[in-house]
Amino acid sequence: MTPRRHSAAGLALALLLTASPAAAHPESPLVVRLLIGMEARQATYIGEIWSFDAPTSAWLLDSFDADGSGAFEPAELPALQAAVEQNVAPSVYLTRVFAAGAEAKPLKPYGFHASVASGTVSIAFALGLPAPVAPGDVSVELADPANFLAIQPVDGQPVVFRGATPGTCVPRLTLNAPDPRGEGGLVAVRLTLACAAP
């Protein structure tokens, strides 16, 4: 099968077409699950899984599933990853991480993967922190400045931990709240952690 033509601009168009004409309220849902990766009681990376709605999933398959298998083969992932990253630029996957109030950057994306289940496309990736951070000092924020995507946590276990003793930290999610630094706009999902003392 001849590979389909695709472009980063096409992804933006696909997301735009699922939004309202006035784009006053985002209408294309993006369902997310967050993972806090820990080592030696310190947070070292943030993992995320994004699941797209039916129209966007269909477009992604049509554009990036070059062999029409209904799944993404390893050779098909680089083009999909590049398109996603270009369309969320200049953000790093719509995510900002703060450690004790100071922004942790640069975040280092790695481990990009995509899967398909019952027609729903999900992507997964990790964002490496520039230095290990005490988890109780971490806050993670997701927001779409373009206002195309209605970012929302998945129902049932929206936050998971890897490398942490169960019960060490309790996640707290705040949804669609004003930017806590007064920079304008809404933060769709804000995660903070309440953690036991080491």
C-alpha cells in the first residue's frame, strides 16, 4: 500500500475541525493519565498517556498508519511523533512541571509510543526532569494555549506511581482553574502531591 500523505499542519487542521466555530470552548476531548516515576524517593520523570476522541483517532490512523493495519508499527511512529510535537510547540507536550515553585526545565521527552484499542488512538511518552525532585515539591500542569483541546483526566486512577512505596504520596487534582502564577488562562489539569515525610 502506498503510504498516505500527512503533515503537521494536517494534524492542527484535524484538531481545529473538531472544535467549535468560535473556538470559545474547546470541544475535542483529550483524556490523560499521569504517571510519577520515582527513584530513591525522588521524582525523576513524568509519564503521560493521551487518548484522542473518535474523529481525531480516525484522522491519525488515516494519516499515519501507512500500511493500513489498524495499528502503528515502529517505522510509523517518528512521523506521528514529529506531527504531535510540532502542533503542541512551543510547549513540551502541553506540560509544565514545577519544583518548589520554580519551573523545572528543560523537560526531556523520550519513550514515545502509540497504540490503538477499539478505534481509539492513545500515545504514551515520558518527560525526564532536569534533576530529581522531592515528590511533595512537584506540581504538574497541563493546558492547551490554543484552546482546541478539552484536556481531562481519565476516569479511574488518573494518577499512578512507579518506583514508589504504595501510600507514600496522595495525588490531588485541580481542574480548569486559573493559572496559579497569574499568567492568564486556565490550567486544565493541575496535579500536586501530598507525601509522607521520608
